[in-house]
Amino acid sequence: MTQTTDKNRVLIFDTTLRDGEQSPGATMTHAEKLEIAALLDEMGVDIIEAGFPIASEGDFKAVSEIAKNSVNSVICGLARAQLPDIDRCWEAVKHAAQPRIHTFIGTSPLHRAIPNLSQDEMAERIHETVTHARNLCDNVQWSPMDATRTEWDYLARVVEIAIKAGASTINIPDTVGYTAPVESAELIRRLIAEVPGADEVIFATHCHNDLGMATANSLAAVAGGARQIECTINGLGERAGNTALEEVVMALKVRHDIMPWHTNVDTTKIMNISRRVATVSGFPVQFNKAVVGKNAFAHESGIHQDGMLKNVETFEIMRPEDVGLTESNLVMGKHSGRAALRDKLKHLGFEVGENQLKDVFVRFKELADRKKEVYDDDIVALMRAGEDPE
Ligand code: KIV
Ligand code: ZN
């Protein structure tokens, strides 16, 4: 489903298999791509950008196969603004129950200089290629690459041309992660307000994370009127990556009070797909990554652990179950306090009195000073060492 009458519904367009896989060293095998596509489809992602069919025989096969296997999601392929690219893309996506062609061209002065096209020549190319795509497929997305560094007048002009030629989604890429949240919101708002026909299409936001602002820029674009966010699992993508799916989806869920928009993503499936993407791409998730990092639900300091034991909301704004974890993790280390040790001992099956707790706590702290993390086995060993040999 891509069109919706619910004005607060935000479509999630996942490009892990296209922009994510373009990340140097993140290449996935055919079987891995099929597995990730199936997980995305199952978790309620609206549109899956499955690849760039003209790029290689392998990409073409992967997109075709993903299209054949798709159940709920729209399957999209990428094509440059060239007729053979668009034809090849259609050959791959046409097997899907809901196919989409996504065609793009770089519209900023720097990008226009590469094919050496004048503004008029590029405008003509956009008209020709979007019309061609639309003759093949009912669902066409068009992107002016480097939109955020394109002159306003020219951007408004080419967006209007693409809409008139039949694009139903207009994606506004911040290709080099240059924009800032206030600009991101204003650009979408102005396009919707000033471009003729803009109220007939869905505006999408596609942000890169070069300055660490991709999530903020995507959410700001939604505030400006965008209703499709383009993103990847774990923020995988070129250079510093793309907007992370898990971040925008959880931000919309947790801060629904001030951001009244919602997605169709089953958030309980986030952790599993995050781990699978990390494994198959070979890009481990940083420990302190928002939502899916190893430490996102871990607490070590005594004050935090004590607070968590009394009321989890003291130090957690999301429930671990909401992202597919069973529980938070109280990591035992030198910052841990007595309350956490007592709780850990209880979990490990040891009921201790105050005196015994005092004794084992001293030995635990000595050990914790020598080790980064004290594991359950270490604590069991401490207890055994303190047992009366009789
Ligand atoms: O970042 C970008 O501009 C892109 C386009 C192809 C949409 O990935
Ligand atoms: Zn991109």
C-alpha cells in the first residue's frame, strides 16, 4: 500500500538493499538479500528498494527474485534518467504484485556539470524519462539528487515537470548530508505550498548522515509535510550512512505526543533484523548506537541500576520488548552498587543475608577493578569461593 487517506501515516521506504549495500564493503550475497527482503516485508515496511537492476546481473536477479517473493511491500528498483536503465528496472520489478520504478538525476549545479547538461536540457530529460517510466508502471518515484544544494527556482521547476509527467512520489534527497532540520522542514513545506500539483503526490525525504543529522532532518521533513521516509537498517549506507529505520520509527512511537505521525512497522522485529543486517553486511553495530546498540538497554552505574530496579522508567524511555529484546541488561562492573549485586545473586539462585552480601560485595568490587565486565560465572565463582568447605 502506498497511497493512504490517513494524513498522519508515514510510509517507510527501506533502501538497505540499494543505498545500504552501496556502502563500501557491505556487499551481500543473493541469498542474504532475499532473506533481508523477506524480513522487511514481514515487519511492515511499505516500500523496499531492492537494488539497482542495471548495475549488474546479480542486482537484476536479486530485484527480480525479491519482486516475485514479495507479499505486502511495494518492490522498487532504481534507474538513472536513461531509457535503457528504466527498461531494465521495469524488467526486474514487474514481477511484484506492487512494482515501483524509482528514477533520478542530479539537479544541483555540481551534478548538472557531470553530464554537462544545461538547465533546459536536463528539464527535457526529466520529462522524457519520467514519461517513459510512467508508460511502463503506474507507480513512479522521481528524485532530484542533491536536491538540498539545488537552486530553489530550478528545483521547483523540475519537481513540477516530474509531477506533470506522472510521478506519484517526489523524493527530496539530501545526498551529502548537508541540510539542517529547520531547512529540511522548510524545503518540503515550500515545495508543497508552491509547486503546482504538489498536493496530488507524496513527498519523500532521503537523508544521509554526514553531519549526524539524518534522523533529525527526516523527522523535520515529516513536520514540513513529507509522508515517506527513506532509510536503512542500522543506518547502513554510503559514507556516514543513511537515516536509520529503527531511529525514525522508534522516535515516532515514543514521542507520539509531539509528533502525531505513525508508521506500519512492527517494532518488535527491529532487533532481529538489525542483527541479521550487521552479520550479512559485515558492519557491526556500534555499542552505543541508538535503539539497537549493545548498550542501548544496558546500565552499569550503581545509581542507574538502583533506579532501574525500583522503576525502569527512571532510566529508560523505551521498553526493551518494543524493539524485540526480552529485558534490559544490568551490566555488573566496578560502577555497580549493592542493590544490583543482590538482584543479580537472586537471579543466579543465591539468597544472601546482609553480612554475606557485605562480604561478597567487597570481593566483587576487587574483581571489578581488575575486569571490564563481571560475568555471571565470575559471580558464581565468588560465591563458591566464599562457601564454607565443610
Ligand atoms: O542519496 C541520494 O541522492 C540517492 C538517490 C539515488 C535517491 O541515493
Ligand atoms: Zn542516498
